Amino acid sequence: MSGKLDKSSFSMDVSQKGQGDREDYRSLGNGKHARSQSPLKFFAEAKKSINDVFKDIAEYVTESQNYLSALPENCKCENAKSVEEFGNMIQGIIEVLTRDHMKVVFFGRTSNGKSTTINAMLRNKIMPSGIGHTTHCFIQVEGCESSEGFLLTEDSDQQKSISDIKQLASALSKVKLKENSLIRILWPKQKCKFLREDVVFLDSPGIDVTPDLDDWIDKHCLDADVFVLVANAESTLMQTEKNFFHKVSSRLSKPNIFILQNRWDISVGEDDPEEVEQVKEQHYQRNVEFLADQLKVVDRQEAKNRIFFVSAKETLISRLHEDNKTPTPHGSLQRNYQERAFAFANFEQAFEVCISKSAVRTKFEQHSQRGRNITSSLRSVMDETHKKSQQQGDKLQEVKSEKESELDFLEKQTLVLTTEMKDKIKAMVEEVERKVSYAMNMEINRLAVLVEDFDRPFHPDEMVLRVYKKELHAFVEDTIGKNLQSRCSYEMQSTVEKTQRQMADRLSALLPDETKQHLDSVLPKNQFEIAYRLDCRNLCADFQEDIQFRFSFGITALMERFLGRKGVKTVLTGKGNTIPRPIPGQSQDNQILVGVITTFASVSSRTTMGAVIIGGMVAKVTGWRIIAVVGALYGLMYLYERMTWTNKAKERSFKRQYVDYVASKLKLIVDLTSANCSHQVQQELSGTFARLCNQVDISKQGLEDEIRSLDNEISRLQDISSKGKTLRNKADFLDKTLDGFIKKFLGPKDS
């Protein structure tokens, strides 16, 4: 690999191969090619493989993070927090892997031929080259899928023409970028096998024109796999070049460095071949000393294989005309240029092997090890989570059994107590109904005394009488209500409160301590009072008093006394049988008198003439004197009654009528009122018991909610345990996958 390549091993007639197979052959400079299997595919295969592995790991980490974030705190292990960082770590690795390519950086002093070397490897004149300081900034060449190339600058995503490279990157251009800036050239992959295999070329300005070497290295070189120092064969390595690589070596562990002694075609002009060999050996020794002894990146034997004497210009000219199938212009290639072409091809072969192995190891070894660390950590977390969730599930199952027993006891005891309280309330309701009915009948019996106690001014005038009746209704209703309350309420209040306290005490034994304190707030704060609403005004709305003067011995009065008002009405109207039926219990004489009066009233009511006739008949039988005396007595009685018919008498008559009427009405509502009072007691006790039972229902609901929650939690823990076991097994699978990748692509370092 030192440039002393056996020419016969590369000899082959390219005319036997088509243009499409060009990437399988190495140009030797005279239309000759050497066939070789490119080792660059090794990197592409490794990159695809590890990308697939880390995509699986990323999905696994995301799945694990989602799984762990949903875990309850009691199931999380101490190492679970570290998993939060894994997602960003894996994402960063994937992003790096996606961008990962085999990167080669070309460095050297101004006009040493860095750009020309890259053009020769690209087999196209893309990079600006020529005499003097031609490249002013960093230029990166990478492959693209398009058929035409373009370039991009750091400050814009707009694609620019390749021809703009001279204005942007040339040191001679007035419109140029800063030295530390980067221009990206996207060149079609099908035009260069290196680009097709994910190799990226980076051209740099001359290291002798800027003091900012540290910034260059930090920005553009830390991810490089191979450094190519393009030196000038006319001079030895300068301190500037050495300083640069010392800085690189201080930031990167044993960087891969190739040294190209470019422009070796100048040796053709020398007359003394022995002197040329001495110069060449001098370059070898100094370069080997620099790589092996000063930088200590390789041993001395390997250092010799990293040094090549080439002519990039000749190789570029030869390849351009070869690809265009045109003859090389006379004089453009120096004598024995094939040897320099062999050296360039030898450099490319060594470069391919080195960059492929180096890139796989430097870019993927650390990532694969980090992946193993992550999957191992996750496996440990998942295993611990699986065990903890199982333990928590067993504990919750025991708690659930206790809660179910507690709920069953509460339901049974509540059912027994409910039946008992219903029977007690029913007995109380019946007792209240009986007591209220008895008390009301007592009040009705003494209604006359109550009405007699009503003392308000009485006058038969209709307006005054209306107010009198209204006040009398209110007085009767209020007084009866108070009397009923004094007879029944105190005893019933005491019984109701006692029963309510019994209910609370009985239910308190069934409730947990935290609920017992709420029972007092459920009991009524105010004493229970029964409302005895009689509503006398509406009840007696149809009451019509009769306080007109009625002579006690008048015919109508006598008829009403013996026949009743309905009988008198029947007789006077002539409807129905005018002869009254015998009244049971009346004597024979009274029955005869009733018959006479009825007959007299019937006859006299029909015609005046009939009355005169009857009067005459009576006068004839008794005589006029007797009639006169009787008439005088009758008149005196009438006059007496008429004179004594005062407002006081009218009031007494009114009150008698009112008592009779109200008593009859109140008797009708005795059952209704007692039922209403018993209903109030029932409502009070039932409402209190319902509110107390509501506390029991709250406790039951709490237990049911707890059991339901425990069920859900147990089910969740079972899912957590099962998922943890699955994720633990998945970590084992990913570990094996990474082991397979390491064994296949990394293996022993010396392999």
C-alpha cells in the first residue's frame, strides 16, 4: 500500500466492460483498470443494520416511557427516572445515525492540490482549482438522488448552480464567504461510486492562511473518519501542517491520517534518479516519524502504508478523458505517469478499507454499546416493575376482600334496621291518628263553649255581619288549633325526637368513625310541630244564618217544630202527600194536632176564602169571646217576643246556628285531619330515617367505589405486570440483536 503496486494485478482491458460497470474498476491512467470489490458497501450494510436496530430500540424506549409514566408511584423502581433520559439519547443517536456517513477531510497548505485530489476521486472537475489561493472556505461534496448537481450555503436553503462555486468559494472572487463557512455541493450519486456509498468529501482552505484552526476543527472535523493531508512533494512537512494535526489528535483519539505527497510528477524532470529516490525516502522517514512518533496514531509499519506519492492533476486529466472516451492531449501526462496513477489507485483502495472499517467502528461501536446499556437498564427496570406490580396486586386483593365483607355486613344490617324502623313508624302513625281524632271530637263537643267565648260587637247589618263571621272563623280555627296542639303536640314531639335519636344511634353502629360525626347534622335542628289546619273560612263558606224574627207560636213555626223545614215546604208548596206520616214516639193527641194543623195550613194556604170558612167554623164552635181572649193572649205573646228580639238575641240565635253548622262540618273532617297529622309524623320520621339511611348509602357507595377502584387497580396492576414482563423479554431480544450486529460488523478490532 506504499505506492509500490504490482502493475500486473491491475491490468485489464476496459473496452470489455460497459460504462455502467465503471464503479467496479480502478483507473490506472492509461485506459487500464483494476477490478476490485469495494469495501465501502460494508459501511452501508452496517449503517442500514444498526439503523433498523435503533428504530426498534426507539420504539421500545417510547413504549417503555409510556408504560413507566402511567405507573403508580408504588410500582416505580428507583431507576425508573433514568429512563426519561433514554428517549432523548436514542433520538439523538438515530439523528446521528441518519446523518452518519463516511467523512474524509482534506487539509494542507495553500495550492498543494487538495481540490484537484477531490476532483480526481470524483472523476469530475467540480471543485475550483488552479494556481494560488483558490479555495477560501470549506466545501463539502455529498451525494444526492437528483440527476443534476447543485449547491447550498449555510444562510439559505435555496439551491444554486454549481457554477456559482467560483464566486462563493474562490479566494480571488470579490463575492466570497467567510473562511469558517461551509458550502455544500450535492452531486448525483450515480456519477461517483464514493458518493453512492455514503462518502462525503470536505475540502478546506489552506491551513497556512488562518489562525482559527481550533474553530475549524470543532466545527468541521470532529465527525471525520479519515484525514488526508495533501502535501507538496517539493517541500517537506511544515510546522503549520504538524500543528494542525497535533490539534486534531488532541481532540480525537488516534485519527486516521493519510499523507499524499502530491505533484510527484515534478520528479520526472530531474536528471538524477538516485537523488529522486533519496528525496522520496526522506519524505517517507519524516512522514513516518510524524505519524508514528509524534502523533502516535499508528505504528511505523502502518505509517508507511499511509504515505503515497501521487499526481492528482495527472490522475484527473487521465480519468476525465477516459470517461469521455477521448484521447489524452499530448504532453499533459509526464513520463511514467502510470506509476503515479497506480499510487493514486492504491491510495483509494487503502482509503476505502480504512474509512469503511474506521467509520463502522468509530460511528457504530459506541452507539451499539450505548444501545446495549440502555436495553440492559430497561430490562432491569422492567423486571423490577414486574415484580413490584405483582406484590402490589396481591396486597390490594387482600384489601378488596376486607371491603367486600364490610359491604355485605352493612347491607344485611341496613335491611334488618329498615324493616324494624318501618314497623315502628307505622305504629306511631296509627297512635297519632287515634289521639288527634279523639282530641278533635272533644273540641267539637265543647264548640258551643268556645263560640260563646267569642266576644265581638254584633249587628245584623250585612257588612258588619260579614266581618263578624270572618273573625269568628279565625277565632274558632286558631283556638281549636291551639287546643289540639296542647293536647297532642308535646307528647308527639317527645316521641318523634326519641325515635329519631334511636334511629341515629342504631345506624351509628353501622357506620365508620369518619361518617358518624355527620349524623348529628342530619337530625332536625328545630322541634317537630304538627300543623292543624282546619280552614274554617272555606269549610263554612256555605253557612247562611237566619236571624229574621220568627213568632214561636206562629203557624209556620209550629209546623217547623212538628214537621221540620222540609215538611213545611212540602205542605206549603202542595207537592207530595199532604198528610204526614206518623212520627214514631209522638202521642196520639200530638198526632191529631199535627193533622189538624196540617189540614188547616193546607186549606188556608190555598185560598183566602178557605181561611175565612175555617175561622167561621171555629168561631161557631167556641164562641167569639173565647176567640177574643185567645187572640188577645196570642197577640200579647207575639208583642212580647217581638219586643225582646234584640241584637243580643239575634247574636245568640246566630251562634246557635253557627255551632250546629260548624260542628257538623268539623265532624266531616275529623278523619281527614287526624290522617293529615299522622301523615306529617310519618313524613317527619320517614324523612329523618331516609336522610340517615342516605349516610349509610354514602358509606355503601364509598365501599362500592373503593371495591370498584380496587378492581380497576388490581386489573391495572395485572396489566402492568404482564406488560412489564413483555417489555423485559423484548429487552432480551434487542440485546441479542445488538450482539448479532457487534459480532457481524465490529468483531475483534484487529479483524
